Amino acid sequence: MKTPAILSALVAFMLSVPALAEVYQYLDANGKTVFSDQPPPGARAKPLNIRASQPASSPSKAVKSAPLNDIDKRNADISAENAKVKEQNKKVALENCKRARESLASYQQNGRLKMPGGNALATDSQRSALLQQAEQDVQNWCNQ
């Protein structure tokens, strides 16, 4: 129960430390005016009454709230379209992966295969080539 109160007090103190910082003004050996957070040893320094102000809004916030010009609008449209295309490509890749795995399983389970596009049975070398191609398809589509 005490921990949150202590932590809150500590944070409040740490945030107020910059507001309590003092600034000193003095003349150096060359006669130039110097401003420092520490007075120089052996010199007369005048403490200045400086109040910490709120930081100016960052430029990034100003840019975000500003209306988009034509180029920014086009870039946003292109980015949105690219995101749609990536999502569609991901769906196609998943479907291709599924089909490649099904083909490989089918080729591995069946002893005799029909050649694609016909009724002729594949020879052993053709079957081996089909299996190798199916394994390559699984690697290409499923290991992305």
C-alpha cells in the first residue's frame, strides 16, 4: 500500500528537478558573458530566475495533424493496395502449400501413378521425377 504512494512521490520529485535547476550568469576572463548551471569557483556569478516552460510540440505531431497533400494520399493508397496484395499472396501461398503437400502424400502412397494430363502410367523414372518435383513444391510453398 505504501509502495505506490512512495513511487508516485518519487516520480513527481524527479519530474520537478529540471524546473528547480538554477542558471548562473558571469563574465569570463576574456570579458564574455557566460551562462552555466554551476557558478565558477572564485568568480562572482549572478543567479538568474529561469522558469521551465512546456516543450514545444514535436514536428512529427504537427506533420501528422496536417492535411495530406496529393503525393501523400497516393502513397497511402499505394501502401493500402500493397497490403491487400501481400494478404492475397499469403492466402495463395497457403493454398499452394496445401496442394503441394496433398500431391506429395498422394505420390508417396500410390505405387503406380498416372502421368498428368493423360491415362498413361508413369515409369519408375517418371514417378521419381514427380516425387522429386512434389517435394520441391512443398519446400518452395511451405517454407516461406
